[in-house]
Amino acid sequence: MRRKAARLFLVISIAALYVSVMSALVQFALFSEQMIRVLT
Amino acid sequence: MGKFFEAVPHSPWIAGAGAIAMVASLWSLVQAIRLVRRGRASSADKRAARSFLGVTIAALTVVPILTVWLTAAQRELFRRALESASSENPARAGEIALILGASLNSLPFGLLMVWPVAFFPAVAALVLLVKALGLPDEDQAAKPVRWWAYALASAAWTYAGLLLPAAAIARYSAAIISAIGKAMYLEPEEKAPLLLSAISTAEADLFVLITKAAITMLVPLVAGIALSLTVDDEEPSDGAQRGQPEWWIGGLCWLAAAVVFIAAAPLRAELADPVPSNPYLEGRSLGTPVVALPDLQGTDVITYGPIVQLDTARLWLDGRPIAEQRLAGDLDILRRAYLAQFPEHEFPGGVAVMCDARTPLDRLVVVLGLARAAAYLRFQLIVGRERITERPLLGKLKRDNYAAISFSFAADGVDAGAGITPITLKSLAEPPQTCEALARILIAERGTSERVLIEL
């Protein structure tokens, strides 16, 4: 049971990390696009 | 290197995340080699395989961020060098544009070195996970589902982790190389704009492809989760079972997620308040500045033909530099060209005069006199002023804003209309000193009527 819980926790943690990194990536891409628009 | 770090906001955060990702992927590579050398998969191997599968997924997602960051940092350095050179010496700016375009092109090679660090351990992790699960040789009952999960994950990883980034890098590189090739044959002051626009297009392409790659990586993530949930939990037989190593890895993931979320806060603030587009630049493609100065109400839309631009020393006619003594002659040529082209029309006799709002009025009066000598009697005065807006991340942005006001000379051929009295500039109680002051007077005098006449 503890092993199952640990595994679920790991899986959810990886998913959370993935989602936050992805959202930061998208934000950064949008920001870069704005920056390019301002600079050129 | 110091300049590189200060060029882009939050560089230490991003560089730190990149370093952690690289270390994590190297660690997973070492783990993979160790497991392969040990041969038979144990229960501890399964745990290890699952753990570094997660770590490598995290490492793979950081690489696209590093890509974007490197590009943004290089571009910022590029912009600074151009900014410092272009005002004094356009030829030098052209040189710098070429050199920096070439250096931007070195970015793909750096990426080619970085990418496998995350990619190969990830593939090794998948292979090992399959080995640890006893696939595809053993466990016949579970084979089809797990085998398909493995195949899907591998295919997605190859596509998103290797093919898409390789395509993105190749396209980026090709676009910049071709722009450099074109720029080499241009005039010095034309090089920088061409390269800048080529680079921004190539970057937009790169962002799209890399974001696509990162989203496609969701497939192996889901497949990895599915595989990890279907692992059998038999009791350890080799005594390797020590606690639950997944707990601290999960904790690290949450910590990293929190750090990423906090580090992205300034980006969210910047995006919540979008940069206003520059209607002057957009209007310029139509030949008409369309922005009004915010504190100058009641201005006009530009309608007239030739645009004379002036500063304290120079003159431009429709964008090309012209000597003062040639202005009247060239305007006359334009007038005759108009009459030849549209013989049935009456010559409108309008000219737009564009200048900085602070330009001394004496300078404007000279140009107006020259235009009058060429039979142009209707004017639009377009005054521009630099506005500075403060942005959360982008800092201070300079924007040129323009406002237009129409007026005519009180002279033969322009009818004074229903009792409109011409303004005589010299006889005003407070004669205007700058073009902006004149624009204000014209707006005030015009009131509700459509016309305003002046006399120099």
C-alpha cells in the first residue's frame, strides 16, 4: 500500500512539474514574441 | 558572460534550472549504464528505472526553455550592439548585424550538443523500464498493452525529442544563413532591418516547433505513467528494498515546480498587460501615421500626398533626403506629374509636413515658404513626439507618436470661406516658438469649423 501511494505521489509530482515547466515555456515564448514585436 | 547574464531577466534562475536538468540527465545516464551492466532486473531496478524516467522527462522539458532563453539572450545582445551603433554609423550597424547574425547561427550547434544529454538517457530509461518490467519476453498476459505503451512512448520520444528539434534547428539555421546571404548584397543601412526581420521570423518558427515538441512529449509522459502503474509489486528477493526512494524524488519535483511557477511570475505580469502595438509603424505601410498624441485632441487623419519631413538641419521628400534648394523644384515636378496623370482633376495642392514637436517654428516657416513657391497652399502639419512607457519586464519603451492638423494659406486660389479670418502668426500676442505650439494654436482657432487659414 505504501509503495502504491509512493508511486502515485511520484507520478502526480512529475505531472505537476511537467505542467508548470510547460506553462513557463509557453509564457516565455509569448513574452519573447512581444519582445521581438517591440524591438523590430 | 556577465553581459550575457544581465541581458535577459532572471537568467540565473533559467541557467540554474538548465544546470540541474543537465546534472539530472547525466545521473540517469550513469544509472542506466549501471543497470545494464548488472544484467537481470531486480525490484530495485524497477524503482530506479521509474525514478529516472521521471527525472529525464523533467530534464527534457527544460531543454526547450534553455533554447528560448539562449535565443532571447543573443537577440538582446544583438539589439544593444545595433542600438549603440546605428544612430551614429549605419554602415557599422550593418557590419554588426552581419557578425551577430552569424553568431546567432552558432546557437543550433550549441543545441545539438545539449540535446543528446537529455535525449539519450531518456531512451535508455525507457529501454530499461521495459527490461525491468520483463517486456516483451515475459509476462505474456500483460504483453500487448504494455508493448503498445512502450512502442507509443518510443515513437513519441523519437519524434518530439529528436526529429522535431532537429527540424526546428535546421530551419532556423537555414533561414538565418539565407538572410545573411541576401544582406551581404544590400546597402549598409539596409542590412540590419532585413536581418532583424529574418531572425524574428526564424525565431517564431523555432518557438512553434519547440512548443510542439514539448507538447508531444506528453505522450511518452502518459505512457510512462501507464507503464509505472501496471508494474507488479512483488516482494524484493535480493534485499535491495530500502525505504521508498520515490518520496524524495516526488518532493524534488514539487519543489522544482514551485520554483518554476515563482520564477515565471514576472512573465505573467508582463503578459497580463500586453504591449500596445505601434499604430504609427502599422500605419506607415499605408503611408499614413495614424496615432494622435494623447494630449492633443481634435486632430485630423492624413489625407494629403507628398510628405516633407524635416529636422533642424535636413529635409526629406517622401522619404528620400533632399537639399533645401531643390525642394520647390521637386514639389513642382510632383504637381505637374499629378496634372499629367489626372488631367480631369483639379490639383489638390496639398502637402504634409512632418517634424518633431519641438522643431523651431522658424525652420517650419522656411519649408512652408518653399512649398508655397511650388503652388502648394494646403497643408497638414504632422507633429511627432517620443513617448516613454514603463513595462514590468521590457523596461522603458520609446514610441514615436504623431498628430496631424490641416491648414491652408490665405492666398489666391484658396477661398477664405464664410468669414474665416486668417491667423497671422507674427501678430499673435504670444507667437509660437515650436511646431507643437503652432499645432495647439491651430486646433484652438479652428474650433468647430473645418478650416483654418494662416498668414506667415
